Amino acid sequence: MVVRSGALIDFGGEAVSSSQWTLGQTITPKSGGFTLVSPAYASTIPVSSCEADQPRESGKVFNLASGQALDSHPTTDYLPGYNNRVWAQTVNGHLVTISPVSILRVDAAVDRQPFIQVVTDYAKGNRKALIKADAVANTYEGEDRVLYRVFLKDPQAPVSCMDVVFSKGSAKATDGALFYPRRDGETFTARFVPVRT
């Protein structure tokens, strides 16, 4: 039995052991094409949730002509609606935000790593964040959707990871789930489909 000392929040979900992760099955594999960098296409999308995966941290993107790191991109470099915006949703009365969601057009690569904020009892009027935690996001690109997978760096955070399916054609999440620990060590999952704020 694992005993946690961090904040535990009831997101109203169900035990991972009694649920089935199906988000990847809704993503049509991206049609081929030559690329210098091997992206994580939906044809290689994990068959399991973020709970059974590990983050892949990527380095900085460099300008090939100048050799300098690219610190910012013009808006046109991003998938429409995914240019460093905040995405949020309430889950069982608690507000969960991802900021920034930053997905580039080329290979649906993550430009800036996000942080997660959780505001407990948001539905009851609380507006003070319980936690602001750094995270690592990975993407898996399909033909018309992107699986955006977020891992929180703080092992004591009330959320361990999230899987969100974003549409590439419009700024909209079509499905998603967050995973969170319980005091007894069991992991639970709840539906999480954020909207752009």
C-alpha cells in the first residue's frame, strides 16, 4: 500500500482497473510523408493511457540558418487555436487548467511546456489555486486529431497525468481523461474535456 502525503482530490472518477482507455482508437493515423525528424504518429500511438507511459522531454528547436534557439514563433506556426492559450474545465466541482497549450503545425510538436493549476471547490466559489505544477507534454499526431499527453513533474500533485484529444481543424478538445491517485495507492480516472478560455 502506497501512502501519499500530498493533496488528494476526489474528481468523481472510477478506478483505472475497472475502466478501459479508448482515446487512441478515435484517432485516424496520419498519412505518410518524408520528414527529417521522426514524429510520434498516431499509428504508433500508445495502446494504454498516460498512466502506463513516460514523458519524452525534447530539447530546444534551432534555426538551421543561424544556429540560434527559437524562443518564440509567429502565430501562423501553430495549429489554429493552440498558440499558447489556457484550456480549462471543471471536474466534479474542481477547476483544472492547462497553460499554455502550445502545438506547432509541423509534426504537432509541443513548443512550450505547460503547467497545471487545480482550484478545489471552484463550483462552490473558491478561486484560490491549490497547486500550480510544472508538467511535460508529449503529442501523437493523427490525420485530423492530436493526442496531447501531459505528465505532472510533482509526484505529490493531486493529478498524475492527462490525455486530451484535440482537433487539428478547430480549437476544440473532443475527448480526454485525467488520472489521479487515492490515499490507498489506487489510481482513478475521470473524464476531462477542457475548453479554450
